[in-house]
Amino acid sequence: MELPCRVRGDELLPPGAMTDLRRRLRLLAGRHELASVIACSFDHRTRMLPFIFADTRAAPAGVRAIGSAMADAGFARTRIVLGQWNRHFQPSQMRLDGNLPDLFMVSSMQIHTAQCKALIRDACRIEPSRRPLIIAGGPKVIYEPWDVFAFDPAQPWGADLAVTGEEYVLLNLLEVLLNFRAGGESMRSAFARARDAGALNDIPGLVYAHADKSGLAEELVDTGPQRLLGDLDELPHPALGFALLEAPSRKAALASQPLPPDRVGRHSPLGTLVLTAGCRFGCPYCPIPAYNQRQFRSKSGQRIGDEMVRLYNEFGIRYFFGADDNFFNDRKRAVEILETLEGTRLNGGYLRDRARWGTEATVHDTLAMKDHLRTARKTGLRALWMGVEDMTGALVRKGQTPDNTREAFALLRHQGISPMPMLMHHDAQPLYTPGRPAGLLNQVKLLRKAGAIGLQVLMFTPAPGSRTYEDAFASGLVIESAGGRPVQPHMLDGNYVTASRHRQPWRKQLNILAAYLYFYNPVRFLVSLFFPKARLYLVDCGAQVLGMWGLGHTLRRTAGWACRLIAGRIKRYTRPPSSPVPLRRI
Ligand code: B12
Ligand code: SF4
């Protein structure tokens, strides 16, 4: 089921609401010395194609955004710990200036759920009277908030609260809690009193539990969909979050100081930045339009330019990735951003001469922007990730056909922007179809010929919060286990075949490997040395090397699963995962 929307006209916060809240909190912050740790959960078993490099070389924007919001509100004693860099971190060992923090926050994607739970479990080892308030958030929690609470007497640990929204929801919560908090009282105790007094019910975007005496949840309360921030220029600056990162280490505890600014760019050479949010398409397998309540939100070109300049100057970051769902979604807005970025100055020169960036857009919208691709190149845009899915439209139709995909790729290449196609393999798609573009290999060949230097091939996997999610489970599409091995969250990244009605699902698993091998291989590497597809000479062969390395990991991790699909008994779900206790919506 898709996430519910607020009533029409009430989806967005009033303009200025975020700015006012930030100002009010700064006044409150002087009276409350809060310390907080924000952890990004990361399951290292997910390290393979298509994102083997970007997954650890970009400090994720979600935890940084929460850190920026805390620092901006006056809570400078905040540390961001990335599971990507600190895999042995244990919340029970965390101290800031020698003390346990008041807040422990954890962010997770669905595929990193196991790590998210391990972090919460460890935080719950802290004696209850000293335990920080535990708040979970991020893409996992947005769609399945119930999964971070304690239900099982054998595993009596869980978060105190789930935030299903963004920065505003957290800051709104802090304001309420700090107004409730008595001098010297712990945040956990203030939270319990505020919850019992019903004070949280007016903050949309929360899920909290009513628990029994042993702390097990008996009922969950959902305060409803958040109001979204419409003007993203009101967000705190991302530079604040970059200054709070914990340095990579093998230790369970935290260092006394965060990573010095001059070392940030070395560990996170790629900076992900929120530029726009939302997409006007309505692909049935995608949760994004409903999450955004069918709104399209954006920063101004001026603000984006300022963010890039500041991150370049303060942290030495010169590669950026727009965390957009579809950057070209609103043509007018995209042109405004591009034209402003083109003229943005940096240290006496132009930003475009130093910084490079990439983002995501659809084929259809790229064609609609054809007159502006030259400007896009002039801003430093060098790569565009495009959800081509299945070019014949057998899976979804969003304006992509072999002809217009070729046309969009040609236009991009003409301007020196590398097209990076993302394909979605599915049961109805054969591996190869002689003379027709329907087959997976046929499409990979066509895309390479059209100029792709990178490739993503994922198996169609039902996404929580999408329209077809429940049906996929109810219809027996989704695999629960194969050969006795249960499907675990880290396997839900589309690299493993976990949803298929094909007679021989292992074929789908091998098809994905075949498509990657066809694209990334030593022969193509050699050819790319002499006939590169990218304008910058070493980019194409570099992508081949990275691709072959990633393919090695993909093969190593998924081959065992392919064997189980071949020889093992396949058990299927009959209903989707859901909350074990009633979830009451306010
Ligand atoms: C950039 C991006 C990537 C980059 C990430 C680079 C990096 N290290 O940062 C790359 C390309 C590596 C990537 C890879 C993948 N991605 Co991705 N990615 C995105 C994208 C487009 C933007 C993410 C982002 O930066 N958003 C901006 C930040 C600010 O938003 P946010 O993280 O949601 O955080 C906000 C709120 O969630 C909340 N919040 C977050 N954490 C917390 C914590 C607390 C305590 C609180 C209170 C609030 C809170 O507040 C934040 C501020 O507003 C999103 C879609 C989207 N528009 O968000 C998909 C998305 C995150 N990706 C997704 C997926 C599925 C994947 C892959 C599995 C795809 C694949 N099959 O390979 C891989 C996983 C790789 C891995 N091993 O982790 C899904 C996750 C779905 C889910 N339910 O978990 C998303 C949501 C897209 C979708 N389908 O809806 N991705
Ligand atoms: S075009 Fe992409 S972001 Fe938009 S609804 Fe379809 S899959 Fe989701």
C-alpha cells in the first residue's frame, strides 16, 4: 500500500514555518545542553554492483541532514557515525565529552535493517536510567516503522520512537520535549511524560508505542503523515553536517573529536546534495510519488550554488550527486537552477571549472530538456542516471522506447554528459531475443552502443510503500526462503532474485550476471582504451575496471543463492510483513 497523503492543500508546511522553528529552538537550546549521536546503519553484505564505490565514498545525506538540523538548532555536541566507516561501533560504548549522549538516533534503509536492529539492541544494553532516548528514522522506518519496536519477550529491546518524516518532524518533537523537560531530567523521561500527556499527538510524522510493564509494545500510535517542507532553501546548510562526522575507525567507541574538515573530502569525495524531491510519474512499483504526497519540491539555483561552493572550500569536495528522484521533472525549475549554476563564482573563477556533478532523470524529461543540455554541461553536469527499466515498456511505460532512449543518449553524449542507464529485469523478459529489442542482452547491447559507460541491472523487487507491494505478497510472487535459507533484508536490493513466478527463477539470477558480464569484461576494457565512450579519456576504461571489480563481488555474493534457487525448495509468502500489534492512526 502507498503511504497516505494529507488532505489536499495541507501537504506542505506554511512558508517560513521551518525558519521560525529553527529560531525558536536556538532560544531553547541555550537552556538545554543536549548531546546526540546519529548512526547510519550499513550492512556490508550489500557491497556489490551497481554501487560498490558510491556506497562507502559518500557520507549519506540523511544522517548529515539530521546532524545539520541539530547543529543549526544550537546542539553542536552532535556526532554522526557511519556504519560504512565504523563497522565495529557500539552505541553502548559511545561517550561525548566523557558522558553518554541524551539522544541516540539511527537511520536505516530497508536493506540495512539487520544492522539497524543490532545498533538499537546494543543501545538497549545501557542501563534504563542512563539510556539515551532512542529515535529511529530514514527510508526503512518511513515505510515500516513498526519493525524497530520491541514485541518479543525473547528480544525485549527496541527504539522509543520512530520518525516517519524529515528534519522538521524531529525539530518539532525536540521543541515539545524540551518544553516538557524539567531541569536535569533525562530526555527519555521527558519523552515518556510528553507521550502520556498526549503532547506528541499533534506532531505528524511520529510512531510511538504504548508498552506493558516489561517494555514490550502492546499498541503503536501513528500521528499521521508529515507536512512536507515545500521550499527546500529553508533547510539548514549541509556544511554543518559534514563537520560532525566520526573519522573511520575499527573502534567500538567514539573519538574525542570529529573528522577534521581537511580530511572529509578524502573519505567522502562524493557529496550527495538534496536539490529537488518528487516525481510526477506514477510507476506502480515505486514509492516515491506517494512519499512526496505528489508534491515537487526544490531548492533555488542560488542556494545549490552556495552549497557546492561552501563544501568545496570547507571540505575539498568537488564531486556532487543530486539526491533527486527526477531532476528534470519541472522544466522551468531545472532551467532556473542550471542557469544560476552556470554563472556561480568560486574563488575568482567559476564553480563549473572545479566542480562536477551527476543526478537522476527520466528519458522522457531529458528529451523535453534537449535545448538546455548544453547549459547543463556548462554547470559541470557530467553524468545522468536514467531509469530505462525495460525499453519495450513491458514492465512500465514512462515515455521510454528504444528510439527515444537512443535519441536522449545521443543528445547527452553530444554535450559530453554520460548517460548511465538503470534496467529492471523481470519475469517476462527473456535473456536474448534475436532481431528484437525485448531481451535483456539486446537492451544492454543497444545501450552500450548508444554510449552508456555504466550500467545497473536489478531484478524487479517489490518496494514497501509502492502500489503493488501487498498484491505481490498475496499472489505468491515473493520468495520467503530457498533451500532453507530465508530471504533477509540485505538481500532485498534487487541483486538477488527474491520475487519471481518464473518456472526456473535461477535463470533470472544468472541473467543478471550475464548482463553485467556482457557489459563489464576485459575485452570491452581493451576496446575502451582505444574507442572510449566518454569524452574524458580514462573515464570509460575506469568504469570498466570498477565494474569488473564490482561484478566479482556480485558473483561471490549471489552465486550461492542461485544454487539454492536451482536445487532447493522454494517457499513463498502469502501476506506482506506487518506490525504484530495494532497500529492506531490518529
Ligand atoms: C542517493 C541515493 C543513493 C546513493 C547513496 C549514496 C550515499 N552513500 O549517500 C547510492 C547510489 C549509493 C544508492 C544506492 C542504493 N539505493 Co538509494 N537512493 C538515493 C536517493 C536518490 C537519495 C538519498 C538521499 O541522499 N536522500 C536525501 C536524504 C536527505 O533523504 P533521506 O535519506 O530519506 O533522509 C531524510 C529522512 O528519511 C529523514 N531521516 C533519515 N534518517 C533519519 C534518522 C532519524 C533519527 C530521523 C529522525 C530522520 C531521518 O530525514 C532526512 C532528511 O530529510 C534515494 C531516494 C530519495 N530521494 O531519497 C534512494 C533510496 C534511498 N535508495 C534506495 C535503494 C533501494 C538503494 C539500493 C538498494 C539500490 C540498489 N538496488 O542497489 C542501493 C543500496 C546501496 C547500499 N549498499 O546501501 C531506496 C531505499 C528504499 C528503502 N525503503 O530503504 C531509496 C529511498 C529510493 C526508493 N526506491 O525509494 N542510493
Ligand atoms: S519515474 Fe522513477 S521516480 Fe518517478 S515514479 Fe517512476 S520509478 Fe519512481
